[in-house]
Amino acid sequence: MTNLVTLVAEFVAIRVGLAYFGLGAPVAVALGLVLIVLTLGGRRYWRWERVVLGLAVFNGLFLVAAVGVKPDLGAVGAAFATWGPLPGGGLSTLLLLLTSTIGATVTPWMIFYQQGASADKGMTPRDIGHGRLDTALGAGLAAVFGVGALIAGAALATHGGATIQGLDGAGFPAALAATAGSAVGAVFALGLIEAGAVAILTISASTAYAAGECIGISHSFNSSPRRSALFYLANIATAALAAAVILIPGAPLLAIALNANVLATVLLPVALIFMLMLANDRDLMGRWVNTRATNILAITVVGFVAVCGAAYGIDSFLQTVHLIAAPP
């Protein structure tokens, strides 16, 4: 269910990007579903992976957009070194943005996708070193591209005072175009389309891996559709269900995208705790069992994610029962 909600958020990204070019939700749905069907047709994991990696290269468009808004480098450096200025709207808005950012960066589906993909590649203990390097490189690049998107988006706060409200449809790229030029708006819109497409492919695969493993049947890109029918069906069906949501007239796209990531943050500690337990199972891991330093770092991350998710949940509950005032 978490994957399904997150898939909706990724279709939202594609829809927002295409809306900038005057294309509607049906085109976003068609693009996402056609990509999934075409990548499944390769019947080899390495072919699927290369398509996804080829698309992921275009995450660099967010860096191009960041340069295009001509940011104040001093202000960017100060933002990295300090906590301020924090966004307006009070504690509730800050917690929403914080938990949503965490949920968009480290999600349960990523854990299950990486496990399934490692098996599909045929990795062995001899490949762990390369696997760690691969993961670290991917995480580093994702952070760099994410910073590019943040810098580009921050231009809206300093050129006209745009807020997160009212940025549904083509609002975000269009707002960037109004403040930094049509080229920047177009580049950012293309980045949204690419990022949504990559996420749709990987989240659908994560869901299919999990479904096949839970039931105990074949679940591999290396198998034929006849031998791994559920795996292929889960890939397509979950994406189709998510795509149907964005076809609903008047659907609150921004709220869906933010709250999907919040849900991922709330559920993430459970998956991380079980993963940490596995990593500390000496019978299972052998000489690759977690070290004390790794455990300290991992527990710190789990604790931080849990506190953020709990803080947002408590704040929302107190607003619901009217013990504290909702933000204006």
C-alpha cells in the first residue's frame, strides 16, 4: 500500500512536468505505463537496469536548473552552514516538509528493491565491496541532484515570495519560468518527468519483488512472463492503479505527493529496524556482520527518522483534537 501511494506521487511528478508543455494527465499515464511495459520486454535484468540508469543520468537537469536561476553562492553556503532561515508557516509546516523530504530520500521500497535487485544480478559475498561502492556512489549523486532541485526551487522564495500552496498543475515549473526564464522552467519540468519515470520503474519492480518473495514463486527480470506471471503482473498492475488516481478530476496533487512521502517516513523505522536485526545476525552474515561503529551510525539514523515521523504524527493529532491551533 505504501508503494502504491508513493507511485501516485511519482505519476504526479510526471503530470506536473508534462503540464508545463501543455500535456494532460492521460499523456502522463500513457508515458509511465508504456515505459514499464517496454522495459519488461527485455527479459533480462541487465537490460532493465541499463534503461533505468540511462534515464537517471538526466537527474543532472536539476543541476542545470540550479545554475540557471543564478543563485547567490554566499546565501547557498550560509544555508548549508546554518539552520535558517526556516520556512514560514510554523512548526506544522516545518515538520511536514522535513518528514516529506526524509520520506522522499530514504523509503521502505528502496530497501526491498535493492535486496531484490542484488539477487536478480546474481551477486555473491565476493561482490559486497563493489555493491557498497555502487550504493555510496548512487547516494552521493542523488544528494547532489537533490541539492540542485532545492536551489532551483529556493529561487521562488526570493523572487516574488511563492509558497508551496498553489503549485499544483504546471505551477512549479511555470513559477520558475516566471522568475528565471522559460529555459529554466523547461529544464526543471523535464527533470520532474525523468525523476518520476525512474521512480515508477523502480517502485513497481520493488513491489513485484516483494510480492513474488512473499508468496514464494519466481520473481525475476531474467524469467519469462509465463514463468513469473505474478512478477510481471504486479509490475504493471500497481502502476496502473496509481495512474488511475491522477486521472481523477480535481485530485489534490500536491497534498498527495507530500503525504505519500510522510507515510513512507512514518513506516520506514519498522523496515530499518528489521534490516538492522538481519545485519547483526552473525549466523546469517558471518564476517560481514555489522561492526559497533556501523550499529551506532545506523541506530542514530533510525532514531532520527523515528523522532521526525513521531513529531509530525503527534502534531497532527493535537491539531485534530484542537489542543493546538492549525497553521493559517
